[in-house]
Amino acid sequence: MDNYQELVSVIALTMGVGWASGINLYAALLVLGLAGATGNVQLPAELTVLQDPLVIFAAGAMYMVEFFADKIPGVDSGWDTLHTFIRIPAGAMLAAGAVGDVTPALEIAAGIMGGTMAGASHLTKASTRALINTSPEPLSNWTASISEDLMVLGGLWAMFNHPLLFLCLMIVFIALVIWLLPKLLRLVARIFRKIGEWLGIVERAPDETLVEEEAALPPPDDSPEPGAKQP
């Protein structure tokens, strides 16, 4: 039974650190570091470096920067674009460290899982933010940003205290991503195409409705009118 609980906890930690890193990497690092430093959680040996005061300070400082950048329309999308190259590799590294000192194959497998979870949560967040930025008012950005922070905190708490429940929630999250992410990416691509058309960068696509109406029109009658002289 103990081995089963330990296995569930390790899988939850592997998926959880990747998922949280894709949404808010610095919040995840800060929570893990504080939880380990205060003795509330025993981190794997490879992640104990997060308990170092210098790492906690750096994570806290960057979290404060992201806290404000994440609530400014336009800036948040630029921040997400930049962190595509930070969150996903960091999620993979944290997941690899979460399994502890085991075989290299298992560490690589954990890294792949963590990187995939980080990529899925990051792309879902970035796509959603790009759609939210089409609204001129900032309230929706603030609401989304605060909700994401609370979701990361709640998810990490569930990961440590109720790992089996957390794994069930991750399965639901994966199913939602598989269904929702392609739709979000298509909408984002459509928005960028419209922006490109307004700026003259992209050739304006023909109006589908107009094309259908023209196709439905009868062909022109080229027969001569009665009484008209033939050339």
C-alpha cells in the first residue's frame, strides 16, 4: 500500500510541476521552494535546490514582475510568447527531478511527460489570453490572471495533499486540452490574419458569403435579343 501511495505521489508531482510551470513558472518555483524550506513538504533530492534562499528570492522577484505584466493587455501575450522558451524546458527539468535518483530512462520519460504538460497548459493559457486581448477593457485580463494564480496554488496544494484527486483532475484537463486547444488555435490564427489584413501584410481573403452568392447566380445570357442584327 505504501508503495502504491508513493507511486501515485511521484506521478502527481511529475505531472503537477510540469502543468504548473506552463501556467506560472515562478509561482510554482516559489511555492515548491517555500513548502520545502518550511518543512511542510519533503522534496526529492534533485529539487531541494529550490529551498535555497537565493532561489526563493529570485523566484519571488520574478513572480512579482509576472504578477503585473500578466495583467496588462498586450504585454501579457508578449510575456507568454517570450516564456514559450522558458516554461516548457523548465517544466521538463522539474519533472525529471521529481522522480528522484533513478534510471536515466525514467528521468527522460518523466521529462517528456513534464514538458508535454507544460506545453499543453502554456499553449492553452497563451491562446486564451490572445482571445481575451480582443476585448479593450482590462478587467478580463485581471480576472484571468488572478484565476490562473489561484489555480496554480490550488493545484499544487491538491498535488501534495490529495495526489489521486489531482491525477483525476489532470486527466480531465488533458481531455479538455485535446478538445479545446485546436479550436483556440484556429481562432487565434483567424485573429492574426484579420490584423494582417488591416495592416496590409496579408492579402485580404474573399468574402465567403459573396463568393457563394455569386456562384448561385444564373450564368449570363449571351443569346442575341429578338430583332437584333447579327454582325
